[in-house]
Amino acid sequence: MFTQFGATAESLSKASTMVFRIGTDAHLYDDPDDVNIAPLLDSKFDSEKCEALKRLLALIAQGFDVSNFFPQVVKNVASQSIEVKKLVYLYLLHYAEKRPNEALLSINYFQKDLGDTNPLVRAWALRTMAGIRLHVIAPLVLVAVSKCARDPSVYVRKCAANALPKVHDLRLEENTAAIEELVGFLLNDNSPGVIGAAAAAFASVCPTNLSLIGRNYRRLCETLPDVEEWGQIVLIGILLRYAIARHGLVKESIMLSSRDLENIASENGASDTYQKGNEDSNAYFGLKESNADLTNGVCKSEVVDIVSRSYLEGPDKYLSKHRCADVLSSELEGLHFTSAKDNEDIKILLLCTSPLLWSHNSAVVLAAAGVHWIMAPKEDIQKIVKPLLFLMRSSNSSKYVVLCNIQVFSKAVPSLFAPHFEDFFMSPSDSYQVKALKLEILSTIATESSISSIFQEFQDYVKDPDRKFAADTVAAIGLCAQQFPKVANTCLEGLLALASHATDGEAIVLLQAIYSIKAIIGKDPSSNEKVIVHLIRSLESIRVPAARGMIIWMVGEYSDIGNVIPKVLPVVLKYLARCFTVEEVETKLQILNACGKVLLHSKEEELWAYRKVLSYMLDLARCDLNYDIRDRARFIKELLSCYIGSSDTEEGKAQQESRDVSRVLAGRIFGGQIKAPSSEQFSARFYLPGSLSHVVLHAAPGYEPLPRPCSLNFEDPSINSNIVEGAKRPGDGATQSESYTDDPDSVSGSLNEESTSDYSYADSIGGSDGTGGSNVSSSLSEVDVHKEPLIHLSEVGYPNANPDGGSHVDNQYSGSNNLGELISTRSLESWLDENPNSGHNLSEPSSIRKSSARISIGHIHGRVEPKICALLDPANGNGLSVDYAFSSELSSLSPLLVCLQVSFKNCSTEPMMNLQLVEDNKRQDSSDHASAMTESSSHGDVPSLVPMEEIANLGPSETINIMLQVRFRHHLLPLKLVLWCNGKTYPVKLRPDIGYFVRPLPMDIGVFSAKEAQLPGMFEYTRRCIFTDHIGELKKGDKPGTNDQFLVICECLAVKVLSNANFFLVSVDMPVSANLDDASGLRLRFSGELLSNSVPCLVTLVLEGTCFEPLNILVKVNCEETVFGLNLLNRIVNLLAEPARG
Amino acid sequence: MMQCIFLLSDSGEVMLEKQLTGHRVDRSICAWFWEQSIAQGDSFKFMPVIASPTHYIFQVFREGITFLACTQVEMPPLMATEFLCRVADVLSDYLGGLNEDLIKDNFVIVYELLDEMIDNGFPLTTEPNILREMIAPPNIVSKMLSVVTGTSSNVSNTLPVATASCVPWRKMDPKNTSNEVYVDLVEEMDAIISRDGTLVKCEIYGEVQVNSHLSGLPDLTLSFANASILNDVRFHPCVRLRPWESQQILSFVPPDGQFKLMSYRVKKLKNIPIYVKPQLSSDSGMCRISVLVGIKNDPRKPIDSITVEFQLPPCVLSANLTPNHGTVNILASKVLMFFDHTCSWSIGRLPKDKAPSLSGTLVLAAGLERLPVFPTFQVGFRVMGIALSGLQMDKLDFKNLPSRPYKGFRGLTRAGEYQVRS
């Protein structure tokens, strides 16, 4: 093919590059390892170091692992050459996590660089230090960040804001409060550049802590236009969330319009004063006013309603609720809302986002448009239209995303985009996806006035070389024709012509054409008789089975319409009968159906002929190879037996009656009025405009719907005065030093003042009560990451309670012998002292005063899986296997009962009958007796086993799960039960697990310590054991996100404990002085309370040893119930010591 | 936020990877991506957002180079797309184009640029003027220097002062020997002409490009004589929005050098400069084609660089086309793994004596009587010295300048998406 088109573009481009490569780094990329890199790194010339580093970078770029050069590269961090430094940083960031020990060697130099006079050097040092991501240096990074947050250079402050998410990503719980405070501080900065980065930090650190925004809301709005573009994108979203959480939705907005159906089009037309240049669009509005809501009004309110609810609740939640029952209908009514005309906060938000619609960054425009879409009064929404349309010209990639958003906007309010239909005409550079979206939008926004031009376009698209697109166009034509009956006739003509000219390769277009015709005819069959006849005539030429099937369906469905069809019917049926055997399966089925229908509707005189045809075809079908067809034939034969076999006259009356029944039945099945499927099922999911989730149509991780309106309530009127105060507060270290004198007393004084007067904590706790409602239960089942900071905020005062005042720096590092070797305390101190005024004036340094840091591992609950024990072996139980697992659910009947998940599985081939578990009555007395001795018998009337419902039937290989509630009389002795099955009995023993005699008792670390202090001496029991599970886990290599050794160990331990006992994980602490491989001092705390008498029970695990060795664990239990406590201790020690399953 | 950026060559090779956060993205995702784009073809190639089994991938395709950004969490997709476009712009500006060799040859600069442009997955410095001060673009002098002396440093050791100023797009106090400013109106005309020859849509997408070499911190005001014809606008960050809102005046402190001050759109135009009339008639396995080109509404300026391009439908076996003016090339361009046969007829300037025409025959694949689909003709042209939208600049005023600079104005109109259906 195309032999004469010899010259390809490819071969031309290959020819001519070698000349230009002289003097570039080309040779380094092409042969990075043709020299020995190691000696170059040790060279004393910067240029040779540079070359070596470039070669390493080339190897990284090509995907090779060159981490073995790490020690040599790290040494060069001390280089004075700025280029060497930069290259080292690039290398370091790539491998630091892999080689943590060596990476620590560089910390010293970073600290030195942080004091450099060149802001660029400071910024680079901070960025690299924060990017190294090691738990042990997190506190140091935090100190560095808080120092840099007060740097005189805007660029450094910006990098400080960017570093916050990196520190937060380490999930050191202890730092959360300090990080959030820094975010708040940086949001207060007076440089717009910093505010943008701080907004990004806010979004990734504490997106729900909206009270931080409340302080600065007005100021943030006002600086918004000056913030750099990337920050604007994030900040717009944050401000929107705040405004909704604070004030609720705007009552004039689209979101609340579903109950208030006013004519948007006319409003827009009247108040369209946005720009003078659009006389044409006004003219369109004039035309549209009359019919816009007639055609689109109904669907519009429905969609708007779903859209607004999806935004607020997340579509998954909304849809699931919607399916159960329509309980929601009144829920939105109860929401608070506000008015954009009266509310200053909303006004200023809209005012400050509207110039952003002119931004040259398309993401900013879309974000600003989203705010207006949700918050602006309906009549002002018009202003987002043109900017959105303009976005489509910016780049091919953003076109698709913008169209995805316009699609939803236009579905909800078609009149918005209706005048601009020309913008959605295809251009040759559009990809298929873009074209498909444009088609859909076009058919949504078509109006009586624009439909003719749109059809002109559609006719051109049908001839497009992309046949899939052509088929989509045909479908769109069908949709439009159904909407606008006036044009239906022209459409039909066009479609018929298309159907008759379609060639063999065009199955997809042909099929869609027939389908569209069918849909249009369905609207008004009687006036389209000619079309049906035309189609029937073309049966001969159309060979696509599905298309034939549809035409034959029409033959059956409309067999009694008009004059012509009944006349041609006999011929058609004979034709179908003749070609029946060569048809495809789906066509055959349709032929049978159609014959049945024809027979049903036929008049007396033709009945005989049709009956003959049908029985001929049924005979053929009975011998068909496909059993669907044989089935269908049998079914039709039965159903229509009264029509087929009515020649017999000797039948009795009873049969006559059953015939009447089947006559009615047949009438119902074949002649029943088929309702067209309701126009559109809105199973479509809507996500916030401009979000990733909206483009991929599922909730991406981290997607949050809008906050609940008015969930953020400020009781105190101080908020306004605080805004003033916040604005006054200077952001520069230079000016700040004036307000803090050199007097050490005033430094510590300001420390306390900062944290006590900081109203935001009280607010956010109140806020969490309002939104969470059930914090306790949610933290049990699935920990909501975003709520964590709120919960832990109460601890802020905690470090301050330590009375060690100003000398904390010494205290902190006196014990840190390991780290001290690597990082000289002196350099840190001198660096801190260098600028004491700015270094001490917030409470972050105090947060590391404690000798440990807290790691948050909230997400492990998903990995907790209870252990399964066998109750009955299939070998002993004639193929019946019964397993049980302790469940963390609590019994609703009595606190003495423990819940078990019992699963019955039938491994045999025979069904089993009447399965039941009952108490072993013979032994009842003696065990009762024993229990009366040990327990306080106040609940003595609770049975050992809550009677279980009998399983009537258990089929082969079927499994049934049952929740069983059992009362164990003893912590350790098994409970004897009898299992009934098929009338036989099997004695079984249920072994208690002491770990499930407790229920989780959520508490924070403060309460834990207090309780622990109350249970000393004889209530405290300790034992040691060896733990090895983590080694395997660590060797499995770096899974994303958990490649920190400490994290892996802690997760291992926590999962193991929580899988075997029903505890609450209080905290995971890590000593700040930890060496990299040294896990000593890691501390996990669990709490629970006894089921029977609610006595609290505390468990503490303290680790000793190094990461890759078996760990020595000290287990400590504090509990008033001596016997229980000891038993529990033994149980925990045993379970920790036993190796992991699998 | 973005977790990783990959640059792929047009054969699917990963040329560069830059990890941005602690959550590393394995480069095997690129292999997955490439397999998918081979298996699914065109429609995948143009997907800007792809949900892979492990990550969400954002894709920007520029001149053979595929830019990928990966993330696992919710983020504004346009932010990633826009950022990748910005990276592509900056790179092609630095390297003087974009192709596999240029990127490989300058991979160190690409790394250094990426490191400045994005930090922890969030864009950091994207303003080209500042980047140029931080990292020097490669040029002949530095190349020669590095050949001769073996040393070169393209990393600046001072922080550009502009990062701290309230006009971050401008160097502080640049000294220019030339004191001049040029304002160009560069317009692209988009038009659709339907099969029956009627003008369906015609609009202009224009940019105000400014090339400024002014010393100090000048304050400029640009006004238009007929700003009301503008349908919609977008601005460079340096433009103050309030004056525009109230009086439609552009007030700004310009960056140094070349930049795009504003882009605008003018809709519903009625006049197109040239006509292209394609005629196709086909029977018995052959298709006769003839295309006529001529002036429709004379813009009273010379029209040059006229080209007509169309894709031969896949059912065409061979083509025999001859023009009476200009040259015809049939190129099999390979995009990913798919061949497209594009016929391009370059006319250049319209001859005075005759109307250019292209005629010939296409041979259809066996079994085809008639051509079932019709190609769309894309027309290219250029009109120097005029902005066809009719937008006129009124005056350009200066404040804060020691001496009156030299001002220059120009207009230029090109064909954008100018399509004629047959």
C-alpha cells in the first residue's frame, strides 16, 4: 500500500542532529558509565565532581539504581560550588529514603546552610532537608521550618510553607498541632506569594480546620487576585468551603433553585448587563424565553437537585440513600442558607473571584467558575459562560476537562450555554472523546431556534471519516428529533437515506440509525407508517443481525397500524419464514416474537394463514441448535396454544377456561403497552466542578464533598476583632523583633500567652463536636484522617505543662546521645541562638521538649482481621465444618455476653438439615456452680448461650454465617456445647479468648497517663517476650507509604494486638533521640474496659532492640481485676511471641 | 498533588523521571501507559486524564514528547495539565524546540528546571523570567566555553530579586541599552465552511504580544479604539484588572522581553480572506477530486504561505494529484503506531494570472463503488500587517520612564482551525 509515498516524516527528522550536540551534556546521557565515576566524586576539582554527578543523574534518568554512590555523594554536600550543591541535592532527594543512615550525615551541612546569608542557599537547604523524610529528623525540620517561616526573604518563607506538608506526611502525631499553627501563621503572611503556598499546605495538612481560615477570611479574599496562580487554585477552593461551612448555601443560587423554579432564561435576559458586546446573545435569549423552560424545565430542576446534593454529600452516599428510600426530600429544606445580597463574606468572595475568570491559567478560571456556579445568584451565573468557552481554545488537553465540566453545567441549566451552541461545533483537531462530549452538550442545549443549524452540522458529521463518531452523531440526531417533534420528519428522511446507503463496513452507523429511527417512530407510530414500510422493504439489503432484529421487532409491534402494513404482512412473514434458518440467533428470537404478536393482533380472515406460518417456524425453531431459541419456541407454543390449536373443537369447558387465561396472558405479554424507559436515569455521578473525581467519574482518594452548610458556628463575637488583630500582626521577622524584647522572661511569657489566647483551639473542638457527632464510634470503625487533628488539639496545652521553661534545649538533647553524634548539638544551639527573638516566640520548639514524638497510624484498622478457630472439623462432623471468630461487636442483651461470628459450611455433597447449637445441659449445673464462686453473680440469670435460630437447610458447599452471643463462665475454660445436625449430635468446645472480654475504651494520652498513675503496684503486671513478625514485613521491601521502618514495626504490632483483642489504640510514641535502626523506646498504648463490670484495663508495649533483629518487648497491663489482668497479660505475651500466620 | 513527572520519547522510552514526593512512582507505569496507547490508539493518545490501576495519569503531548504526571489523590486536573504545558513551554523556550535529542542533550538543565518549577508536587516558580535568572539557558557561548575550558555552570548563585517584589514577573531594575517596546496583534482565524459552501462559523483568537526592552520600573497603559468588539479576554498576571473592568484600559508593569499580554476572542465575523472549493465525485471505484483556491474578500495586504491539507480516507489505495501551481506532497506521518496519509498542497502566494487548482484521481479499495466518507480540508495562510478582527490599538502611554521610548505596532493574521468540509 502507498508505495509511492516513500518519504516519511520520521526518517527526515532522524537525519540531522549530530552537529548540534557538541558542547552539551549529550555524551553524559548517552554513555553515563564509560568512565569510573567513583574517583571523579572524590576529585578536588568542582568540574570533575560536576561531571560525575551529571553522570549519576543521567543514570537516574534512565532508571538505573545508583544508590551505592550515596556516601561519596553526600560528602560533596559541603562543596562551595553552587552547581555541585544543586546536583548533590537532586541526587540526595532521589535516594535519601533508601539510605537513611548516610543521609543523616548531611544534616549538619543543611543546618549550616540554613544560616547562610544567601536566601537561595537557605531555601535549597530547607527544601532538601524537609524532602529527606526521616522520622528521626522531623523535629529538627520542624524547628528549621518555623525559623524559616520568619525569614526576611519571601522565597524562603514560601519554601517553608511548602515544607510543611512534607513534615506532616511523616505522620508524627506530636507535630500536628505545631504544623497547623505554622500553617495559620503563614496564612497570615503579608506577601501574596507566601499565602499561596500556605494555602496549599493548609489543603494537604488540615483541610477541615476551617477555623484557621476564619481568622483571615476577608484578608485572604482581598489578596486573592495577587496570589500567584497555583496558589489561587487551591485558595479559591478553601475559601468556598469556608464560606459554605460558615454561612451555608446562597438562597438565590442554582443549588437551591430546585424548589423555586423561576425562569432563569428570562432573568438572565433581563439582567444580562455583563458585557456590552453580546447583542447577539441577547437576541437569542429573546427567542428562547418562551420555550426554554417548556423543553428543559422539568429535567433541569431534577438534575440541579441531584447535582447540589451530590456536591454536599458525595454522590456515593447520596445514591445509596436514594436507592433505599426517598427520605432525603426534606433534608435540604432544613439546611441553613444565606443571601448573597446581604452577606458581606459571600459578597466579597464573589467579588474577588470574578476577575480571576480572566486569568491566563485555565485551572484558575475553572476554579473561579466553580465558586460562581455554586455560590452566585442565578442571574449572575451568566458571567462564567464566556470564560469557560474561551478555555476550550487554550490547549487540547484542557479542552476535555473543561468540556466535562460544561457538560454538567449545561445539563443542569441548558439555557446557560444555549446561545453559544456554535462553540461546540467540531474542529478537526478534536479527539474522539472531545467530539463525543461536544455532541452530548449540543443535544442537551439544542433549542427550537438553534436546532436547524445544529442539524446542518450533524449532517456533515455523519460523513466524518471516524465512523464511531458518525454513529454517535446518528444517536444524537435521534435524541434531538425526539425532543423537537417539528424536525422529526426531516430527521427520519435523513436517517432512512443513511440506512439505505450504509455499506457493509458501516455496521455501527447502520445500527445506530435504525435504533434512532425506532426511537423516533416510538413517539408517534401511527403517522410514520410509511417509514416502517420503507424499512421493511429494506430488510432484503440490511444484513446486520441486530439491525434486522430491530426492524422485525417493529413489524410485530406495529402490525395493526395503518392500511399498508397489514397488506404487506403476509408477504413479509413468508419471507421471514423462508430465511429463518439462515438468521443469527438474535434475529431468530425477534422473528418468533414478531410472529406471535402478529397472530395476536390479526383479524379473523388472515388468522389461518398466519397460524400456518407460525407453526412452521415453531417447528423449525424446535429443532434449532441454540437452546434459547428452542425454549422461546416452546414458550410461544404454550402461550399461544389457543390460537394455534383452536381447530380442535372437542375440548372441555375446563380447557376453555385455561385458554381464556392464556389468552389474557398472551395479550399482556405481547400486546401490553410498552412504556418507553423513563427518559434518563440520573445514575450519573456528579462531583465538584474542577475536581479530578469529576473527570474520572469516581471519588478519587482524598475527594471531599462540600462541608455541611453552617457546620462551622462561631459563638464568640471576637472573630471580627481577631481579623483586625490578624491583619495587624506583622509577618516579617524584622518588625516582629521589636515587639519581643530580649528579656528572657518576656519570651517565656509570650510563649504561654500565644497558646492560651489562641481561640482557634476552642473553636475547632466545638466544630468537631458539631460535625462529628459520633467521634467515638467513627474512630473505632474507620478513622477519619481529617478529624484526627481536631481530636488531638486538646493536647496542645500538654507540653506547656512541663515546667522546664527556657532551658529546654539542653534538656532535649542531653539524652539524645545517638543523634548527638551525628548532629552536633552545638551547631543547632548556636544556630538557634543566632536569632533568638524570632526563634523562640512561638510554641513549636516546646513541642519537641518532650522526649518522644507521636506517630499516627490510624489507617491500620482495615488490616485488622480476627483469628478464625475451628469448632467442628469436617472429618468429625460428616462433612460439616464449623468455624468461629470473636467479633468486636458488643452484645445488646447483656454486658456479660461475648459476640462470636460462627460460620457453618457444608463440605459434603448432601444437603444438611436442622443445624443448631445448644448448651450442653448435663454439665450446666457444675459449671454454674464453679462460676458462682469466681464471679460476682449479679448477672447470674444470663444464660451461657443466647438461643440460636435453627438453620433449616444447608445446601452442599453453602456457607451460612451466624452471630452468636455467648457467656463464658471462666476466662480460660472452654464452654461445652452440642451441635445438632441431621438429627445427630456432636459435642463441641468453644474456647474463650480473653482478648474479647474487653471492649475498646477510647481515651487520649492524658487520660491514659492519669489512669495508669492510679493503678500502680499490685495492679500492674509485666512480662517480657520476643517479637519477630516485623522482620518478614520489613524484608518484603518498601511498600508505598509505609517504607519507614518504625512505621512498619508499629503497624505490625498494632495489627497483631488488635486482631486478637478488642482494644483501642491510644497512641504510638517514638523517642525523639532514636537512632535509625534502633527501635528501643517505641511505645504503644492500648486501652479497654472489661465487658462485665466496665473496669478499665490498660496495656503498654515498650520495644527494645534494633529494627532487623527480633525485638524484646516489655508488656505491661494495668487493671484492678487481678486475675483477669494476669490472664490477659499471659494471653498477650503468647500471641506476640507466636509467629505470624502465613 | 503530583507525585512524579515522566518525559517519554516518541518511541515510548522514558527519558527522564523526577520523583516529587516521598510516595515514589515506579517507572513501570510508563510501560503500562505505552502498552495501552498502542492497544487503544488515537483515543487514548488524546486522553488528558487517565485512571490507571494504581495512579491517575495526566498527559500532555507536545511535538513528539509525552509529558506524564502521576498522582494518587484528588487534585485539580487542570492544574496538572496546565503545569505540564508550562513545563513544555519553558523547555522549548530554553532548548529552542522540543525533541528527544534536545532533551537528552540538556538533561541536567531539564532536571534543574523541574526542581525549581515544582516542590513537593506543588508548582513553585513557573515565571519564565525568574527561571531564566536562576538557571541560565544553554547558548552557543556557554557551549563553546564548556568545550574549551571544561567548566560551565548554569545555576545562578543568587536568588532573583523579583521573587520578593510585588511584580514577580519583572527583574528588578533591568538596564537596557535599547529603549523600545513593540506591540504585536497576532491573530488566528478559526472558520468552518460547510459542505454547501456556507460560512458556519468564523471567529478570531488573538493575542497581544509585547516585546519590551525598557529600563527601570515603567508603567504602561494601552487602550483600544474599539474594545467593544472583544468577546472575551484573558490576561497576563501583570495586567491590573480594575482599570479594565471600569474603562477597558490595559494598565500594567511589563516583564522584560517577549510576553503575551492578553489573549482575546472576537466572534461572529462575516468575512474570510480566501475561499477553498473542493469537489469530489466518485463512481466505479474511482474518485475525481478538484480543489480551487482564490481570494474572497481582499484584505488589501498580501496573503502568503497558503497551504491546503487533507487526510486521505483509509479506504483510498493510491492517489494521483497534480496542481497547476505550487507543490503537492503526500506524507505518511507516523503518530505512535498509526499511519496517516496526509496530502499537503503548498501554494505560497496566489499567482496573479491564474486561479490555483489541484485535480486528480483517487483509487479506492477493492469493492468500494463510492467514497463513503469525505475529508476535511485544512487551510493555512498568513496575512502580514493587518489584524483581521478589526481590533485597533488607540494609544500606548508611559509613566515612570526617564526618556520616551521607541514604540512599534504590528498586526499579523494566520489561519487557525480553518476548515472546509467537502
